[in-house]
Amino acid sequence: MAFIYRLLPMFTAALVAASFYAQFSYPFDFPYWAAAGVVCLPLSAFLIARRRVAYADLAEKMLPTLLLIVSLAFSMLLSEGALSMWLIIVLAAVATYLSLELLFFLAFMPSRYPVNGLSRVNIAYVPLTVWYAVATSTGLITFLHSPVWFHVAGMILLGIVIFRTTGHPEATPEQNRRWMLVGAFAGLHLGLLGIILPVSMTAQGMVGMILFSAILRMRRYLYNPMPGRRQAIAEAVAAIVILGVALGTTRWL
């Protein structure tokens, strides 16, 4: 039985890739094929973690991956070109495999589980999740005139989930609740910025990615061991430069 569980990460990643490819092949069937791929992740995670990992802990560790897969599926609405298609498929498959593989180690082989392994990859997923979610949502406003409240509400929910599930391992429940409020506040501003800022959907995604990543990184400076002063200055300068390049090179609408 353990052998079957061992194969689940690879098998599930293949299923997600196949379902996403099928969705691109049959775009008018959206979202059925994509939804089938999205559902594969929580089902496999439940099977691996059942009676081995607490469900609350499982949800916190796997929600960021699920959020990324949902954002990738959502982005299919406006995705164009073979490169974009394969990038989405590969990202979905790799994220699924990596998270389930780490979950398997946590559940069955704790001695081989890297310290805070899932927490680290969840942080790495944040820029991708935000970029695809923001770019697609603002694109729907531009091209399909979708309701602006849908975009704002989506960004608030995105901020709450991201800031709650990527909390520092040493954070207290009260601190996590406060960071959820910070996430909602950041999401609200990001949603309003998406309505007001007259730039392309790609630039909107870049702005959202930088905003969320910068705030999450600042949170790291509240816990020991804190990064050094020089590193903080270098990271701040890099974020400002990237933001400036993104806004300075994009086409303003």
C-alpha cells in the first residue's frame, strides 16, 4: 500500500498536466477539464495525509499549492500561444509533484522531510500565484468588462489566504489573524489599483507580484534570525528597480 502512496505525487502531476492539456485542446469545454485537474490535488493530498497529518495542518500546508493551480487554471481564459500553454501545464505539474512529494515525506518519512519544506515552497509559489491571478482578472475587466467588484473581492480573498497560509512557523495564532487583516488590506489596495492603473494586464500582474512579495518579505524581518541591514537595503532597492522597470517599459492604456 505504501508503494501506491509513493507513486501518487508523480501520478497526480501527470493527471493535472493531462487535464490542463485537454482543456487547452477543448477550450469551449472550460472549466470542466481544468476543474478535474484542480480536484486531483486535494484528493491526493487527503489520501497521503489521512490519519498521518492533522487536517488543519494539511489545509495550511497545501492551500498555497491549490491556490497556484487554481490561478493557473483561471489564466487559461486569456492565455494565448504555445509557449504560454506549455508554461502553464509545466508549472501546474511541477508544483503538484513537488508539494505532494514533500507531503509524502512529512507523512511517511519524517526523517527525510526538509525543515519547513512545504512552508518554503509555499512562499516561492506566491509570486506566480499573484501574477497569474492579477493579470487574468484585470484582463477580464479590459476585454470582457467583467464586474470590478469581482476583481476587488478576489484580490481581498487572495490576500487573506496567502498571508494566512504562508505565516512564519513561530507566529502565534493572534499574529496570524493580524496578518490576515494585513493581507485583506493589501488585497483591497491591489484590487483598487487594478481598476485605476491604466497599464497592460502583464504589468498589473507584475505590480501585484511585487506588492505582495515585498510585504511578505518585510514580515520575515519580524522574526529571528533577522536578515542583515545590507540585505534589507539591497532587497528594497531591487524591488523599487523592478517596479520602475515594469511600469516604465509597459504600454500605458
